[in-house]
Amino acid sequence: CRILKCNSEFVAATSGPGRSSVEDGGGVAAVGPAGPVGPIGRGRPSPGSAAPLCAALRAYSACTRRTSRACRGDLAYHSAVLGIEDLMAQNACGGTSAVAAGGGGGRLASSEPSPPPPPAPPARAGPVRRACGATRARAPPAGAYRYCGLSGD
Amino acid sequence: PHVRTFPGGMHACRVAGAWPLVDNEHVHVQATSVPVYGGATATATSKLTIIFKGQQHCTDERVYHAETDDLPAAFVDGTKMGGLGRRQYAASGLLVTEKVPGRHVEISAVYIGTTVAVRQVGRYLTFAIRTPAHVAEAYDHDESLGQALQLCWRGCPGTERLDQEAGGAGDGGGGGDGRTAGVFTARTARAACEERLSVDDPYFETCVFDLLTTGDLSFAQAAAFASQDAVELAPPLAVVSSREQRGGGPGALRPSA
């Protein structure tokens, strides 16, 4: 399992020169077993400002997918998968397979107001499409459950 | 059996043979019902098969199968947890828990926020499922039969519903109507059910119906357990009182005149 390699690549991608939008957030740490570490989860940046981070997250996600078989029993791996999805949602990245949200890094230098965030992913792409255990932290409210029973004669 | 549906209805069915209760992208549940005592129109559940269809990164498919006098504490492949291939791991979010050996099993599918309870009471099985709405609704809505074939969504087909009034489901405290099955009259059936359930409990009338139909006291206990499962698993707002059911649509439980 080479999840640590993925973590290192992500850290490198988000801490190098020219990554001001990420550095503005105070730095980045890879996703550890305790979940996202560092301040990048605070607030919801505009889509444009998060574009480099989203690109790094997509690369991070792709890396975890490549290691999924070897890492299937690794807690750090599963934490990373969940954390990546959390970070992508927080930064309005629009999913791991989507084109970069917000139109790319060109907007970093723009003085125009930030465009509205992209539409949220469809509801069906919610907890059931997330990795194992994700619904523990994202259980729907009580009213969103259904119940069925069969008993007696 | 009595099926309490996702939308909140309560139907008494005569369905015999294998019928799907749930059939969506994540879970499939099939129940097999057999006639209760020779010649009776009522049936009860003798087998349950539950298929968790698996999910990438979590678990591959797991199948749980229970039948009368065989309520295992593991999936059919012998595993108790989900996982990939032959490897089990807790992080898969799929786990079989034996609550009471041979009598009560609970399956938690955390990765889809779903809990299933299976019990054997007397000779027959009870089933309960709590699942997020988006999971319950994750079936192909383009296929007209997709929902029609799920008892948990549509309840019993009209031709398979039992008229519980004709079956003598209670006398409303009016002194009984003389119909009996086994050792129970309407009055004694209500008394037996009142020992286990509040008269306002959604399952009270099903208890009376079952005692009158079969004369088998174990069905009263089954109704009590079904009520307990509903209290523990059902969302509070979905608990329908028997009073509300009486004013409900076709198939709702109603007292005799």
C-alpha cells in the first residue's frame, strides 16, 4: 500500500511556488486518519480561487484509486478517500472526474466578483456513492429515513 | 403477513411463495411465505434472503439467508463482515450481529446507512429495515415494474390483500362476534394482545387478527417484537397510530363495525 506516496505528492503539489490560493488558506496537510488536517477546510472558497487545490485533489484522488487494491485494509487509505471527498465538496470542486470547476486558475488574477458556485452534485451521488463509513458522519436527518416491516400472518 | 410499507401503509397479505420486499441498487430482499396451518388463507414468512449488492472500495456482494429454525449469525459465505474478496474488515461498514442466538439477528450496512432486523418468533420470521430515503428510492423509475414488485413500496397487490374485517380483526370491545380460530375469541384475543401491546399500538390490531386467524399465541409475541423493531428503527414521524390507520386508505387496518 502506497498511500503515503499519494499523501506526499499531494502535499508537494499544494505547497510549491505559485500556489498562493492554497497558501492563503494557511497551508495544507494530507488527509490523515483523523480526517483533514490543517485549515483548508475552513469556509468555502470561491470556485476560481480553489482551482489549483481542486486539481491537486483530483490528482490525489487518482493516486488513491491506483492504490485501492493494495490499500483496501488500510485505515489511512480509507481516511484519505473520505477526506479528499470532504475537501472537494468544501471547495466546490465538482467531483473527481469533472472538468476543473470555476473555469481554471485564470480567475485568480481577476478583479471580477466570483461566479456562483457550481451546482451541487445530484442527491443520488450522496452517501451511497461515498467510501465506506462515510455515512457515519453524514447520516441524513431522521425524517429522511424509510422503514418497512414484515411480520405475523 | 402484515407488511408495513415505506410510505407508512399497513397491509395484510395472503402472498404465498417468494416475493420481493426491497429491490434497489444497493439491497435486495426476498421473502418466502407459506400457508399457516393447512387450509388457512393466511400465510407467514418462512424464508428471507437479503442481498447487499456491494460497493466499490467497501465490500463486494454479501448474501444473508434465514429460514425457519435456521437464523445464522453470518452471511451465506460464513463471513460476518463485509469486505473485498475473501477478506473481511470492519471498515467495510457491513456487519452481522447476533442479538439472541437463533432468534434475533441485526445487520448493519453503515456504508448505506441501513439497518435490518430479522427475528424468528414461533415458527415464522419477521423482518424490518430502516434505510435512508435516497437508498430506498434508488431503483430504476423508468421501469414500470420496478416499484410494483416491491412489497415495501406498494404493499400487497389488490388480489393478494386480506380483508381484515372479514377475518375478524377485533370486535372493538363490543363483546365479540362468535368467530373463533383455535382457542381464541375476539375478546380473549384482544386480552392476550393487551398483555403485550398498548391498544393504541400500530401492531395491536394485527396481533388480534393473527390470534383469531391461527389460534397461535406466538403471533402475539411476533406482533410485540415487530412493534419493538418499529420503535427502535422507524423514524418517529413515520409511526402511524392505529387510530390514524383506521382512517387510512385501502388495506388500512380498521375495526369491525
